[in-house]
Amino acid sequence: MPVILSTDKTQLTTFAGKHSCYPVYLTIGNISKQARRSPSTRAHRLVGYLPSGKLDKTLSKAAARRVRSALFHMSMRIICQSLFEPAQNGVHFADSHGCVRSCHPILAAYVADYPEQCLVTCIRYGQTCPVCDCSKDDFDMDDFGDPRDQEDTYEIISIAMHAPTKADGSGILQEAGLNNVAEPFWLGWTHANVHAAITSDVLHQIVQGVGKHVVQWLIALAPANELDARIQRLPKTHGLRRFKEGISDLANISGSEHKAIYSQIIGCVHGIVPNRAVKAATALLDFLYIAQYESHSTETLDDLRMALSAFHEHKSVFIEEEVRTGE
């Protein structure tokens, strides 16, 4: 029985007028995606709240991070503890046909934004990938890292905890890109691999992450007046958002606005930015759209890799045109 956990820091709740918490939800993969996505079906169940209060100001930033991390994992362990024994030994349920089956609740997915992905997997924020062993120096490479395994992660943490000196332990963790969490909540959850359970944050990592950057580069390359004029001249079309004032001066852009820009910017910059920039942007937007497919096949995954490789082939144009520094 695949278990899906999710947390939402946007739904902060205050208890007793002073304690801020945010909810933890649980659902199962046996339920269809359409049902899980519809709040009215109540396919998600509230299983607990995580503390989100301020810490003592006398703590250093590093100490505060360690305390928050330990508090998060301790709280999640309390919330998920009742799933550990059934995951190992199974629990009997009758299905809709009356057949009794042995079910094992396994952590299949954890839905969270990137900062919380790092918190859940004990990864150092901005230094390494929570899913594979790529470091930040490898993020610009057209290559893939080896998948992480939670047993290996905890083994490294355990070695660091028993290092002869604190400095030695910190060095081990720094090299591995991990944080010192004495008892991660997923430790002992049979058949679970928290790194494989991490899912992409479509809104923040893809729509407002990957796509936002390429739009910024194209806007920096194109003459602002001409680009805005082209956007304004687009005819009214069903389902297509119009930007009456253009897009060069937009601020605080929402996810839906980003999607609307992606659907029209490639045609509008053609001829006023270098061809290689158009090819790189097209490839990255192709990657963005393919990555959001609800299901994938060997063919779609090949298309995804080809789009990413095409972007890496042409991406140097943004550095050559000085709209992006570094790789």
C-alpha cells in the first residue's frame, strides 16, 4: 500500500494564540490522481501538525538550523510511528470483493518544496541534490548522478557522529553534503527509501524555477520596446492570456502568468534575439512541458533527455551575450 505524505507551510495555524504549526497530510497511491487532486473528495487525511515557532535568539544560525531539523524529524517520527510495524509485518484488510489481503504501508512519495526536501532527506540546502549524489558544481552538467539510498545516508551520518572530533565529523558531513540528524524519522521504516520518494515540485522547481530563468534571459536579450509591442499585437485567442502592457516590466508573476508567457514568448522573440538563444529556450521549454506529463514511456523519457541535451548544446549563447554569468 503506497503511502504519500505532504506538508504545506502556507497553511500555518496558531494554537493558544502563540504556537504556530503547519499540517501534515497522508493519502495512498491506490486512489486515482484525479481524486487526490480534488479537495472535495477528501482523499487526504490530516495526521498531525509540525511546529513552526521562533527559537531562542541566543542560538547561532547553525545551532538554530540543527534544532529545527531535529524537531522536525522527532515530530514526524511520532506522527509516522504507527506505520512502522505494519510496514514490516503487514496488516490485514478486506478489499471491495471481501478478499482479505496483507497490506504493508510503504513510503512511496513525499510531496514538498525544495527547502523541505532537503530537510526531509538530511541534505544540505543548495549544495547537493536530495535524489542523487550530484553536487551544486555538477548541476550544470548534461549528466545524471547515482541515486541516493537512505541506508547509505544514515551510515555516513552515523560515521560522522562517532568521529574522534567534532571537526572530523563536520568534515565528513560537509564532503557528503549532509546534515547531522541523530535519528531521521524514516529510519527503520521497512522498504522505504526517502530519496526515491521525493517528487518534483512542479510549481516552484519547474514552472517558476526552470522556465522563469529562460524568460528572464530572453527579455534581457530582446529590445524591450519591440518585445512588448509584439506581445501586445497578439490577437485575442481562446485560452490565451493577453498582456496589454507587455511583459518586460512585470513583477510578482504568478504561476498561471508564467505559463501564459511560455506559450507565446518563443514566437515573439524570433528574429530579435540570436537563433541559438531561440533554440536553447525552445529546448528548455520542451523539457518543462514533457516533464509535466502525468505518465511517461521510454519514448517520452528519450524526448526529455534530447530536449535537455539540446539546451546544454546551445546554452553558452546566454553567457556569450552576457545575460548570464557562469555555467
